[in-house]
Amino acid sequence: MPLPSKARKMGRTILLLDNLFIVLGFFIVFPLVSTHFVSQIGWSALFVGFALGFRQFVQQGFGIIGGAIADRFGAKPMIISGMILRGLGFSSMALASEPWILILSCLLSALGGLLFDPPRMALAIKFTRPHERGRFISLLIIQDNAGAVIGALIGGWLIDYDFQFVCWMGALIFFLCAIFNVIFLPNYHISVSKAPIIAGMKSVVKDQKFRSYVLTLTGYYVLWVQVMLMLPLTVTVISGSPSYVKWMYAIQAMLSLGLLYPIARWSEKRFRLDQRLIFGLCLMTFGFIVITFISELYLLFIFIAIFYFGSIIAEPARETLSSFLANPRSKGSYMGFSRLGLALGGFIGYTGAGWLYDIANQINFPKLPWIILSAIGILTLIRLKYLFRNEQPHVKTTHTL
């Protein structure tokens, strides 16, 4: 039965508050993982990139399982369990004096995200009507970017004392988030019916259009995850201090707060979702191409800003397009599977870029990672253009929402 307007509004408010906890907790910790373990501890970028990619792959690659379980049992128990696991993951990262402890902490963090992420996005679909969805997703992304810079600033301040403080603060926020959901989140079912877990998963796998779209996004995410690896490392190398990383996120927040929502409102009336995604990825790729040749900090920040500008155009379109292509009978399964591109792209982006960074240092050719990343962006653009070549003025959806 459809939710009344008051319940939808309350649900959106809970999601926004919930999202603020998640973004703050995550960005206090993860932007500083590469700079701490590579630049301060001296571990190889390949290993740290693998650990980050492993977390991304487990969380997003198996998201379809978390989504299918949420379809069957509801969102609330999955979200609360996930928050607790993420908090335990950050707590163990504070004690990561050996490589295996870092891997364990990334695994716990991944399992937490696997449980809470798909049902949260499915609730975003449940709490919005189709004409509201793009704008609400834009608001979530604005909040993501604002929370990212606040989290990065808090983490940048705490790391001057000890990286353990960074991790413990992130863990505390996720434990508080779990308590918040215990008290305030109703136990909604997120799909039209309680579909069997396997049936929901099969429905997604058989959907060729959705499957092709998700897998194509692998290349997009290879570029996107560099905000956690190559961009912080490059800022640290050029500036000589990890404390400058927080200003990278300040740029992201200012652009997002000032431009994301008006651009989304303006462009949704004039361009298809796939056109907005492709144009945003063009700007992101262009930023990486130019960063290949930069050695001055102010120029680096300018083209990081171009990259972020592309991402604020692409991200709302990408997420909204995923929701419009999803089958309402299996929302959790579809939203879980939609993260597979992030799983593959995150693993390849983190591990591959870390490996290229080490090789580039060995052969004294720092441009190498950026050349490969730029090429991946160009190939992804070609594939997206081909996938949506037959679209009409408005994106057609396979399913009625």
C-alpha cells in the first residue's frame, strides 16, 4: 500500500539525518587511510590500495545479497546491524599496527556497508514519488559533499594528535547512528511484496539493460574512487603535508552546496539522465588528463575543482537513472546489484592505481597512473554513449514506478 504524504516526508527527514551520521563517520576516517599508512607509516601504496579496494569490492560486490535480505525482512534490522559492524571496523583500524589488522578492519567496515547501504537507497525510492526522486537524491549528494568536508576537517585536526583518535571518532559516530535508527526508524518493508531472496536476485541478473548499465559504470568508478587514493596522495606529495587534503574536500563542498541542486533542477528539464551522466564524466576525465601534467598546488586544486564539477553533474543523474531502471518488486535487490559497478571499479581503481603509483615512483614517471586513468575515462564515455544511443528525448524505463 502506498505511503501517505506525511509518512513520506517523515521518512525523507529520517534518511537525511541518518545520511549525515554516515557521511561524517566515513569521511573522518577514510580520506586519511592512504596518507597515514603510505606517507606516515611507510607501507606500500599497492597494499593500502588493495585494502581499500577489498573493502569496496566486498561492500558493493555483494550488495545484492544485503539488498535481497532487506527485501525479505525489512530495512531497519539490516541498517542497525550494518552501523554496528562499521563502528567495529573503525575501532579495529585504530589498532592496525600489522597489515592483517587493516584488512580485518576493512572487511568489518565492508560488511557493515553491505547491510545498511542497499536498504537505505531502497527507502529513498519508497519515500519519493518519481517526479521528486531526482531532487531528493541531489539533496542527499549535497549533504554527502558537505559532510565530507566537515568530516575531513575533523579528521585532519585529529590526525595532528594521533590516527587512533581519527578512527575512534568515526566508530563513535556509527554507534550513535545505530542508536538513532533503533529509536526513530520505522520497520518498513521496502518492496511491493516479500519476494523470496533468490527470486529477487534472479530478477536483477536477467535484466539485460540494467546489468549492462551497472557494469559499464565500472570505468566511471575507477575515476571516482581516486578522491580516496590518488588525489590525496598527489596533494600530499605536491604540498609536502597531508593537512592540505582537507582543502580538497572544502572545494568539493563549496561546489556542491552552491551548484549541485540548481544544476540538477535546470538540467533535468532540458537533458536526459544519460546525457547528464556522460557530460559529467567528460569533465571528470578532462580534469584527470590535465592533472597528468601539473606540478603546482594551486593548479592541482583548479583541476580537482573541474573533476568535482563533473561529478556533481554526473552523480545525481547516475543514481536517479539507477532508480528509474529498477523493478519496484525487488528494490533492495536492484539497489544492491547497482553497486556492482562500484565494487569492480573500486577494487580496480584502488588496487590498480596503488600498483601504478608504486611503479611510477620506481621508474620516476609520476604521470603513469594519470595517463591510464584518463584512458579508462575515455573508454567508459564511448561505452555509455553506445549503451544509450537509441534513447528518446526522455529516458524510457523498463518498469513502471
